[in-house]
Amino acid sequence: MDSSQFREAAHSAIEEIVKYYDTIAERPVVSSVEPGYLHPLLPEGPPEEGEEWSKIQSDIDRVIMPGLTHWQSPKFMAFFPCNSSFPAMLGDMYSGAFNAAAFNWICSPAVTELETIVMDWVAKMLNLPDCYLSKGEGGGIIQGTASEVVVTAVVAARERIIRRKLADMEEGEEKLDKAAEMRGKLVALGSEHAHSSTQKAAIIAGTRYRSIPAPQEKGFRVTAKALEKTIEECDAKGMIPFYLTVTLGSTATCAIDDLEGIAEVAKDYPDIWIHVDAAYAGSALVCPEYQHHCKHFAHFDSFNFNLHKWLLVNFDCSAFFIRKRSDLTDTYTLTPSYLRNNFTDKGLVTDYRDWQIPLGRRFRSLKVWFVLRTYGVNGLRKFIRNHVQLGEYFHGLIESRPDLFTVVTGPAFGLTTFHVNPPRGKEVMGDEVYETSKRRDELTKEVYELVNSKGEFFLTSTVVDGVYVIRVVSATPSAEEKYLKRVFEVLVEAAEERLGKKAI
Ligand code: PLP
């Protein structure tokens, strides 16, 4: 493809993308294909001769579209959103055009410097404590996903505690043996509601993992007391807690751990690396009404949120802020001769490869820069507040039918969880509580499956404290009240249908 063919192809692709976005609400939100649908639609191998773009493009509709779930649809209310925007797409387009594996500053100074600057802009926009700004000892880096950030933090935390505990030992076999012995005792901690990425990171880091209870009566939050108790239990067993994920906006219910209490406990355990995972809800910190949470981050080691979830930056874009960047570079800086250069040697520049696991990196700051400039801080606040209000509206609808539904959590950052109320039939006797909860869970699951099977909306469910709940979060760019009104109607119809059958 030469440049004039590219111009023509790109115009045509953009036309198609615009049409896709303009009609997204009319498409069935979830793909209805069967597993393996794609194989019969494609040849067994690549073509021997190159094909025309028009032929390739026509396969988007024929081959790809049927297998897409439309995450940008206003009828997508599942998981957490993964929002896109046109300025972010333009950023990705330029990034693709300038294509570089910009691991060192010298690989493309603009890639590093823009990232440092926009991460400082983001930190200021969220009112993060100054320690997370690049002018001091901290700073921000863009990584792919929250899971990648957590692995980066857990491995760095593991090495940090070993460095600290064995600081007085001379380098050599004895120290290596001692480090290996210590590694076997290290334990990473997280709420029982922390995202599974923390447990996965502990597996990758080769350490143990232990969850901290955060029951319903505590609002699904880890309290300072629960944390202290877990740490004491670990100590008693000879285990060494070295890392903790604190969650701001848990996946199931958007719960926030007791940041203030945990910050107090942190003072007694300076060797535990505390990371705040705000993958979804962190975007709400652009609004001053949520920024009171941020002051506690000064007592923690790192923080991340995904701009690709709720802040209009296309996947992938997880902002990772670190209070002391040497906590990363002390672990990840390895400079073989082929990576050396004068700028690095003189310590004049940031080489982001030393803050992350991979070497190469993309020009992701462009899309953040474009989004921040296109919407402005006020535009982003408006975007978030709209979704928070929609969440409150939906919560009100659910509460308006206490005969059918019970809210379990929320609205929190747009997310409400609820269950369907079981009928109290004559057959409920004996162990009544057990029977009722079993029927409640079965019924809620049936209603959930019925709604999704109709294909008009896409919802997810989860289990919190043993209760099966439906989760609804409507936070895509095209979300509107009318869709929440409609999903509520569909839920009511489904609940009445199922309850009607049960009551007979
Ligand atoms: N942390 C929380 C609280 C999440 O809700 C999620 C995903 O929804 C993650 C981490 C993982 O995100 P990622 O897909 O960026 O790894």
C-alpha cells in the first residue's frame, strides 16, 4: 500500500467507523455467534498474492461485525465500561504512524517527555499529593492494564523488602541464600474483594497471597482493624507481608477500603508496599467531590487507574503513579552495553524501560494528550457526573419496586447491585433462611439470564457475601436515561414472568 492508496483506504475506513458509531445503539449489543464461528468464514491460510483494500474492508462487515460485542453501545451495562473517543483514536493513529519501540529517552525524546508531562497533568487534575509529581521523587508512567501495573508493583515490592532487610549483608552466596529463604515467606495481601490481578501478581512473583475479610456489615471494605489482624496472623505464622492492594472501587460493588485507617496502619509497617487500585473508579477523581480520597495516597507507595475504562482514552491506558520512582528503578534498571547512551549515563533523562517489565513501549501519551485537550478538565467532569447521575436514577427505579427487587449496594460510581425478591410461599418451611436465600439466588440468576438472553442489553452478575446479585453500570459515552428506563422495564418484565411461574 503506497501513500495515495493509504489516503483512500483511510478515508474509507474512517467513513465506516463513523457510520458504526452513528448506528451503534441499533445493533444487538452482544454477539450471538457460536464458538468457532470464524473458522469457516476464512481461508485456511494467508493469500499468496496481496489483496485490494476494498476487498479486505468488506470483510469487516461480513466476518468481524457478527462476532463483536459492542462495548460502546448505550445498552452495554456489563463489567465496567471500556470507553473510546475520537480524539483518542486519532492519538492511536499517530502512534501507529510514528511507530517506535521507545524504551529509552533517546529512542524518541518526545515519547518520554510527553508522557512525563501528561502524567503530571493527570496527577494535578486528580489532585494527587505532590509526591506523585515528576518534579519530586515520584512520577507517572502509562502501562497497558491495571493487572500489568499490579505485577510491576508486586515484583518491585518483593525486591524492595529484600534489599531493605538484607542491606547490611555483603554481596555473595550467603546473601543470595538468605534472599531465597525470605522470598519463600513473603505474602501479598488484598481485600477478599480485591481484583484477581493481585493474586495473579503474587503467583507471577512466586510469593504467597492472603485475602483480608471485608464483609457486608463493613460495607465490603477492608478496615484498619481487619488489616492489622491479618498482618498479626501472618507474623504469627512466620510469614512476611510485603505488599498490599487497597481498592478504591472494587470490581463487584465499587467499595472503597478504609483509606484513612489503612494510612494510619501503614505508618507502623513501612516495609509493606501499599498500592491503590482504582482501575475503574479512579476516573471519578477528576471531580473535586471525590478528591478527599486522594490526600491519603501520600501515605501509600503507588496508585493506578485506567483511563481506558472511564476517561475516554481508548484501550490500553493504565496510569501508574509512584511516590518514589527509585522503588521501581532499583529493581528494573539493567543496562547491558547495547542500551547505553550518553544521556542515560549522565542521568539526565527518564528511561521508562526502567519503570516497567517490557522493554519496548508505545506512544500512548498522545491519545491522553488529545483527550485532555479536546474535552478539558470540565468536559471530563461533566462526562463522569452524567454517569454518576444515571446510576442514581437507575438505583431509584430499582428502589421503586420493593416488591420485586432489593438493592444490595450502590449507587456507587454509577454501579448498583441488587437481587430479585423471592416469593414467601407456603412451601418455605423448616430451615427457612436457607430456603429463602437459595430461592432468592436461583431467581435472581434466572432473571439475569433471561434479560441477557433477550439480547437487548448486556448485564453482568456476581456473588457478594454469598448473595447472587445483578450488576448494572451504564457509563458508556452514549449512555442516556432512556436506556436505563428501558433496562428497568426489561428487568421488571423478566422478574414478573419468573415470579409468576414460582407463585403458581
Ligand atoms: N482492578 C479492578 C478494581 C478492576 O475492576 C479491574 C477490572 O475490571 C482490574 C483491576 C483489572 O483491569 P485490567 O483489565 O486493566 O487489568
